[in-house]
Amino acid sequence: GDVAVLVPAAGAGVRLGPGRPKALRLLAGEPLLVHAVRRLAEARSVHTIVVAAPVAEVDAVRELLAPVAPVSVVPGGAERQASVAAALAAVPAGPEIILVHDAARALTPPSLVEAVAAAVRAGRPAVIPVLPVVDTIKEVDAGEVVLGTVDRSALRAVQTPQGFLRSVLTSAHAAAGDPLTDDAGLVEKQGVPVSCVSGSEYALKITRPFDLALAEHLLAGGG
Ligand code: CTP
Ligand code: MG
């Protein structure tokens, strides 16, 4: 394996409702983070995994993941971007391809991890998995009155893992300003082209209670 994967897992999970940090919430009896890391470790290209855990849960996360896969665990930051930066700083010399993957995308198939890594290996400096947007999209004003309809054929919903040449991700984080919600956004600001590959519906980000219920259903064989 020539790939390191960074797993930001330090978020609270406010939108999921009251409870433990989201990465430690249970899905079919196991924490979301365990599901995510197990699938990453199943991808043949993956050599190194670095998890950014909630500060108060670093030791607990180390113990939780020890039987799942060899991983490094570092304390995360206040924003996702800071958590990714902390994990990036902990990657040892060696891997020249780095993937960044949300712990919240717990059911992401290993095949998607391989597809993103393969596109970087084939020469793309930055690669993101995307899906077409299915709903009609409206732009609205502060009073929720419609300003117009956006051409959805040119829009994509973006997932993780996002893949980068190590040098590209490192430069983008070194130059980063205000926190963004994905790493490709930082790379775009550097003027580096970002390429898309087909995403997976299983890579949904578990964000709200409905998503957790859907993931339970998928794991139970209902999808
Ligand atoms: N994340 C992180 N550090 C933060 C915030 C988020 O590592 N300070 C991680 C989350 O753990 C998650 C991923 O980034 O795996 C995507 O974030 P999101 O889905 O927004 O998770 P949360 O921030 O935990 O959820 P919420 O925004 O509802 O609180
Ligand atoms: Mg968040």
C-alpha cells in the first residue's frame, strides 16, 4: 500500500441529537468509527490510517480501534479542517498519496477508496467522489423567497474519501485560511485542478437521525 488515510472523527454530532461524539455513536452495535476504519483497512492500497479523535476520547479511541486495524490516533481540533491538519502532521514519511475520509461516512465501500486512490496514482493531483444532484435546487433570499433556479446538470454532491498527492494536500493546508468543509476546497484555492470520480450512495454522510436509521437498514440487508 502506498496510501495514507486521514480520518477526522472529532466532531460532536450536533445534528444527530444529544449523545456521545458522533464517531462513537452506535450503528448495529458498533461505533460509526469502527465501521469506517474497518472498511478503510480492507482496501488493499491503504498502508497507514491516522484518526483525529475528540480530545477527551483519544485513549478510548485507541483502545476501540486496536482490534480493528493498526491506526495512529491524535487529538482533533475545533473545526474539521484543524482535525485534518492534526492528522496530516502525524503521517510518517513514505505514503505519497493521502486520502481524507469522514468517520461519519461509515459505510463507504473499500472499492470507492481504491477508485479514488487509483485516480491519484494515474496522475490526477486531487480527486473527489461525487454524485449527481437529484433534487431541483433553488437559490433563496434571507426571507426564504426564491431568487432563481440553479442549473442542476452542472452541480455535484461531494463525498469522501478525497484523494491527493501528498505535496498538494500539505501545501494546501499550509496556506489554509478560514475553515472549509472539505479539503478539495483548499486545493482549489491553490489553483490545482480537482477531478471527479463516481461516488457511492453507501458513502452517505451520517448527519441526521434519518441517516443513521437508513444506515441501520442498509446493514440489516434491507438495501
Ligand atoms: N470533524 C472533526 N473535527 C471537528 C468537526 C468535525 O474531525 N472539529 C469530523 C467529524 O467527526 C466527521 C467529519 O468531520 O467525521 C464530517 O463532519 P460532520 O458530519 O459535520 O460531523 P460533526 O461535526 O460531528 O456533526 P455536526 O456538524 O452535526 O456537529
Ligand atoms: Mg460538523
